[in-house]
Amino acid sequence: MQSSQTPPRANLAGWLCVSPLVAVLVPFFVAPILVVLAASFFATDGFGGLTPGFTLSNYIEVLHSALTLKLYLATIKFTVLTWIFTLIIGFFVAYFLVFHVRNQLLAIGLFLLCTVPFWTSNIIRMISWIPLLGKEGLINQALLATGAIHQPLEVLLFSDLAVVIAYVHQLTIFMIVPIFNSMARIDKKLIEAAIDAGASRFDIMRLIVVPMSKSGIALGTIFVVSIVMGDFFVVKVMSGGGSASVVSAFYEDVGVLQYPTAAASAVLLTLVLVAVVSLILRTVDIRQEITR
Amino acid sequence: MSAVLTDMQGAVAPATTKAIAPSRGQRPWTFYVLASLFTLYVLALYGPMICIYILSFQDIRGGLVFPMKGHSLHWFVDLFTQVRTGDVKGSFDRSIKLAVIVTIITVVISFLAGLGFRRRFAGDAVVFYMMIGSLVAPGLVLGLGTGLLFQALGLNASWYTSALGAQLSWTLPFGVLVMFAVMSRYNRAWDEAAYDLGASRWQTIWLVIVPVLAPGIVAVALFGFTLSYDEFARSLQTAGSLNTLPLEIWSMTLNVTSPSLYALGTVTTIISFIVIGASLGTIVLIQKKRGSRAKG
């Protein structure tokens, strides 16, 4: 390891600089995770009281329930659909900004135009679909007016479709930014050289652009997957209560003070999430990518 | 090598007309396809938001969908005067105070961590992955853990203790990641130059590093403020008895079916836009000042 060669003084200086960060992350990230882990082994009196102890009954209950499988399937469905759409849109938006907009200042301006909504409220952006997708919303009004349909479509709002739309709306930005960053680093001369060597546009895309944006795609994927898997409010509001995901079920459990089963399900979800994220991390050295 | 490359450029130029994105001349058909995709994306990004801003200006007959019913500020007044919609004013106040505190702490800690991560040190990977973990962990689960922890320790959960910490676990990873991006453009030789001129370590930080990184530090502040101001999942179990604004909005989405929900959306987005505009404006101003100083 490189770090074993660093002198002790550099180690001390490094730790001094990151110590405030550690001082926040230990009580507000590490400790809460440990508390949830501990609570998942506790027994409960059913009224929110926790009895310290060690029981696996919470896990057995969660793993034996048919609901668990359904929740995971629903969560995976939402995650995969959102991932596909955000990846396609994010990739091509980034590609357009990097390779097609000739004026650099304009490219940065358009990039900012895409990022501004990220800094506004997610909940507000989610409910802003109601006037469009609702039964009397704009889309139904327009379709009725053109005669394409005779009954308002009910599947637009409070359905799985609405959930995916809201996710894609919120999360595409998490794909655009890292992919844009990796694409912006591709040397344009490389592409000109490829053209000289007789590569077609498709070849350039397949052999240069996609491989060189891989780290951006991986980073974006980590963001999108972890946010969708950890979300509950989009599923709750946009499905109108019709669908549930692992965390929205967790939210309901917490609401009725079923802490231990909620904790057990949270631990399982975290394990799944860690497995997915480390699988992605195996394909790219995220740290080197970020600090480069 | 580079001389060869520059020599080659002249010869390469004609070939670029059939490049995926030629730097001059006719644009390929893909340009128009992707330009339409981009336009559609931006329309879908802003369109729905603009709809609710418009709908929030209806009069008392207003509903949740188009067509507009009259024009008035009725729902904005309603928002701040009705008890039915909850304590909007108080939660506004708390959210802004909390966001300011979070911003200050995020800027200071992220800057220090950015300095620390410039060099490798023993155990740096542990800190790094702890940070990534804090970023990707489900917010609601972390919030519940923090809430239970406070309960177990006999502390009262409130917006300025437990919620503050829970929000920092979300804003700090973003702040440090932005710092990484900013630091990667900082040349360590400037440090050496400062030392050679007799600057102390603190003078180097205050007179060289901070001014050079100023635009990046403003960006960190922007992330700190807006992420805290809109933070919801981690605050839900940690804010205690007094709501922050996003929690207020959340309870409104479940109970309120009048345009006052949209009015709240309009007001909170205006605040966000002011903060975003001020931050981006500051960054542009700093860059401009530098540009003119370099020229003059």
C-alpha cells in the first residue's frame, strides 16, 4: 500500500484535516446504522417499547412473509425501469452538450439549465405532475380534444407509470453530471484520429465514447439505484397508495411502531444495496475517478 | 510528439466534416435528433413546475388542475393565515435558520476535508468509504437510527440537534465531493511558491488556497444550503415536535387538496432560485474580476 510509506507527520496532518468530518459521520452515520442493526435483534412489546435481547424472530418474520418478496420485486422493477430511462436520457443529453454544442459558454449555460432543478425541492417537483397527469389534467384534456381517446386515462396519475415518471424527472440529473464530466475529458483529437482511421460514427460511439464514459455511468448508476431503492415518498404519493416499495413498507412499519421488523427489513435492504454498490465499484475505481 | 500532432491537424481538418460533431461546417442529422431530445428534456424538466406556479395564482374557486379559475393572491394569503394548513411561517423560519447553520458547518468541514484528502494518509480509504456510505444509505433508515439513538441516550430530538446532524450526514458527502472536483484543479506548486516567499502554513491557506478556490467554496455553500433547505427523508424522524418546511409540505401533500399547496411550492422555489442565482452570480463575478485583473 502507498499509505504505509507516508511519514507519520503526513498521517497526522491528514487525520487532523478530516477529523471534523469523522466527528459528524460517526455519531450521525455509523452509530445510527449500528442502532438499527441492534434494534433488528430486539424483541418488542408491540407498542413501540424495545426489549434489549437477541432474537432472530424479526428476520424470520421478514424473510417468511410473502409480502417481502413482493416488495423487493416492486422495488427492483422501479429501480431497473428508472435506471434504463435515466441512463438513456442522461447519456444522450450529456453527449449532445459535449460533442454537439460548439460554443463552450453555451454548453456550460445549457448544462446549468439542466442542473438548476436539482437545487429545488424534490417534493414540489413531484407534485407538479398532478396538473399534467391527473384525470382532468392537461395530457388527458389534450388527448380528449384530439379525439385520440374518449375516456380520460386513469393510469396516468396514481399508478406505477406516474412513479417512474417522477423518478426519471428527479434523477436524470444524477446521470447527466457524472457522464458529462467523463465525456468532457475525452480528447477531441482521439475522435479525429478515429475518423482518419476510417471509423464510422457508430464505431466511435461504441469503441471510444461509451468505454471512456464508463466511470461516469457507474457513478450515475450508484446515485440513481441507491436513491430509488431508498425512496418512499415518491412511491407513496405518486402511486396513490397502490404500490409499495421496501422503504415505503418500512415507513408504514415505523408509523405503527413496529421498530424491530422495520429494522430487520432495513438491514436486509442495506445489505442488498451494499452488494449492488460494491458490484458497481468493482468496475471502476471511484476514488481515483473523483479525485483525478 | 505534440509537434507531430499539431502538424497533423492541418491535414486532419477536411476529414472532420464527417466527424460525429464537426467543429465547423454542416451539422450531421444526429445533431437535430439530439437537439430535439435535449429540448424535450428541458421542457419536461421545467414544464410541470411552471404549471404549478401558474395555478397557484388562482382565486378562491381554484382547483388542482387547469383551466385557471381567476387571478389572485388568495392562496398565498391563505397559506400564511390559515391554521388548517399548519404552521407554515414557523417552519419557514426554522428551515432557513437550519439551512444557514448547515451551510456554514458544511463549508468549513468540507474545505478542511478537501485539504486533508489532497495527500494519501493511513486509513484515508476508511473515511472515504464512510462518506460514500453516508451518501447512499436510505435517508429514512438513517433518520430512524438517529431518532432511536437520541431516545436511547435520553436526549430530546429537535431540529437544531438531531435534525442538524442528520442533515450534515447528507450535505457533507456532497460538499466534500465538490471540494474534490475543485481541488483537482489546484496546483500544489502554488503552495510551494507561497512557502518560498516566506508564507506560513496559515497564510498559505488564507492568502492563496482560499482565494484561488473561492468559486468552488461558493458552490459547496450552494449545495449545503439547498440540500438542507429541501431535505426531507433524514429529517422526518429527527426533527422532533417542530416541523421544518419540507416536513410541512409532506403533511400538506397528504391532507391539503387546494392550490395553497401550489402556493407553498411557488414560495419555496422562489427562495431556492434566489439562493441559486446569488451563488452562481457570485461565482461569475469572481471569475470576471480575475479575468479583468489578468488582462489589466
